[in-house]
Amino acid sequence: MFQTTIFKMLGSAALVITLVSCASSVKKERLAEDTNPQTALEELRSDLSTSQAQQFDKLAPDSFDKAKKYAERAEEGIKDKDDREDIIDDLEKGFGYSKRVKTVGAKHNEDVQAILVSRKAALDAQASNNIKAFKSAENRLEDLGEDMERGNYKMSAERDREIQDLYASAELQAIQNQQLGNARNHITMAKDNGAKGNAPSTYALATSKLSAAEGLIASNRHTPSAYSSAVEEANNEAWKLLSVSRIVKRNKTNEKSALQIFEQEQLIAGQDRKINAAEADLSTVGAALTAQSAALTQTERERRDLAAKQRIADLIALQREKFDRSEAELLQDGNRLIVRLKQSQFAINSADLKDSSAETMKKVSEMIAALPVQKVTVEGHTDSVGTKQVNQSLSEKRAEAVKEYLAKQGDVPEDKITAEGFGFEKPVASNKSAAGRALNRRVDVVVETASINSSAEAIE
């Protein structure tokens, strides 16, 4: 935990250095004193999502990145239970940069509207950076956005047209890749098999159909009905070419004979499909009858599952009442019950259970005996005081001590009980305060009960 804290502090310092150049020009958005950090974080995330949907992240990329980084810092701070003031400070800075994104975006949105329309079309076509034209367009738009943030933006119809054309080219390539990717791959594979020389007629027809489909897509990219038939023909001919080239190579025959063999194989495949369809129809009828039978017992299964679930809940509630908050805390996570033993069960810096802990440990053992247990894991934890090695060893020994006690009681087979030490790697509170460190010095007995379906009969 100490090393993690150091790395976190260094990361925070690096982020401050990175952001300081623009921090003076962006005013923090003050939040109310009673602001809930988690609620504010969700609002900031929503703001950023809206800006990204409007493509403002490209018109103010630097501010968007900083707002996003501050949101990530705030999220990490909430998770690690950092000081509230630090979290709020990060959120206020994040909102400040988010506001700047919206301001710059609103100011220049109309200036580059044609570019943004072309970009959205490319994204809708699933264009990405693996398409060279898309990557180039993204880089140029980002440069343009940085000029907008700095107040250096100058209108240029020629430049905007070039970026717009790059996105349009990327969109077309993406559509063609989706529609004809398989056809292109099949032709390439057939060519590697020597199809251009040993199946020239089939090769010429396949490449001709591919070119025709590519042309129709280029002319009607937003009208799939105009090119769907051509795409289907191109894919079929490409597959035929690959199959014929394989037959030629496999059978050491000529193109004409290979075409005859291919047609025969297709005829047999068609007959097989008809047989499979008939079998599927029969299977559907049988499934319908099975479903009717299953419906008759579904209500009973649901009743048993509900009863099992309620029974487990009742057992856990009953066991929770037996523990005092000063000795242990019971937490439930689905079918997992966590018994959090407080540090007072052990002497300071010792792994020996106190004599005074006997009553508490007896309650834990009785609880395990009362539940439909599948597995028990004993987890040892410490605070961050001392070295990592010392704390790791202490956590392992304490976990092992509790495991040995439970195994001796005989309520759960020993092979179902495991022990593990985590040192100070998994705190449940901040180690900055004495109260937080006290909470982190603990042993968790994690009891996994049977699932609802598997435990119904056992409980009833």
C-alpha cells in the first residue's frame, strides 16, 4: 500500500505538471458544499459523453482530455476513499475544462459542420485508424481543434474540403471492407493457389464481379439495395474461385473438370441442407412437446428456488443477530457471506488468537454449520504501518490461525477451507487515520453457500 501511495502521488504530480499550462486559463466550476462526489462524477461523465456525441471532443481535444483525466482522478479518489476536498477539487477542474469544451465546440461547430458530418458517416460505417485515410483525417482535425482552443483558427475551404474527402474515402473503404472483405480474401487465397494460371476463366469472372460490386458501392454507398445483389454475386464467385483452385490443386486436374466437381459438390450440399431442414422441423415439433411438459413443472421449480433463497436469507439474518459489532461484522454478496473479524481477536503484532476470542470463533463455527456451505476462504488483512513483507507474513499467519481453528471444529471438511494473506493490499478504509487503520486490521471469513438451484433440496 505504501508503494501504491507513492506511485499515486507521483502520478498526481505528473498530471498537475501536465495540466498547469492551461490551468490558469480555465476557471474551476465551483460545486456546492453538500455536493455528493459520486453524483457529481456521474454528471461530469454525462457532460463528456454528450460533448463526444456532438464531436466537440475533436474541436477542443486538449481541454477534453484534461476534463477526462480529472474525472478519472476523481473516480480513483472515490474508490480509494481519498480526502473529500481533493476529490471535489478534481471534479471542479474537470467541470471547468468540460465547460471550455462546450464553449469552443459551440463557437466553431458551424465552421466545420461539413467535416463533422463526413466524420460521423465514417464512424457509422465503422471506419477506424487501421484505414489510412481515417487516421490522416483524425490527425488533421485534431490539429484544427488545437488551433480553435488557442484562438488561432482560420477558415480555409480548401483545407476543410481535403479533410472532408479523407473521411469520405475512409467511409467508402469501410463499407467495401464490410461488404466485400470475404470476397477479397477468397480471391487472394485462390491467387496464392495459382488460380490465375490454372483456373483463368473462373479467376477473370470472380475479379470482374468484385470490381463491379466495388463500383456500385462507390456510386451508391448510402443505398444498400442498389449494390446488395452485386455484392452477393461477387462473394459467390469468389468462393467458387477458391473452391475450384483447391480442387485443381488437390486432384491435379484442369479447370473444366474442377468446375464439374464443384457443381456436383454444390448439388450434394443442397440436398444435405434440405435433409437438415426436414430434421430441424421434426426437432421443432419435439421441442414444442418438451416445452409443454416443462411448463407443467416450471412453477414448482420456481417455488422451490424461492423457498431456498428465502431460507438462506433467513439463516443469514439469524446468524447476523448473534454477533456484536465490536467483535465482527456480517456482509452479504449474493451467495457469499463475509464475516469480518475485528483486530481485537488477536494480540498486537501476533497471529495467536486471544483467549477472549473463543466465544466469537465459536459463533463463526456455528454459523458455518448452519449454512449450506460449499467453500470457506479465510483472508488476512493489515494496515499500512510497517513493511510490506512483515504485514504480508502477519496477514498469512492470522488467516492460517483462523483456518486451523475452523478445521478443528469439524463443521466443514478441511479440504474446503483455504487461507490467504493480502497484507495491506486490500484496505476497506483510508490508512491516513487511526480509525481507518483499525478497520483495515481484520480477518475476513468468506463463506460461499450453495447456489439457489443446488441448495433447494438440501435446505428443504
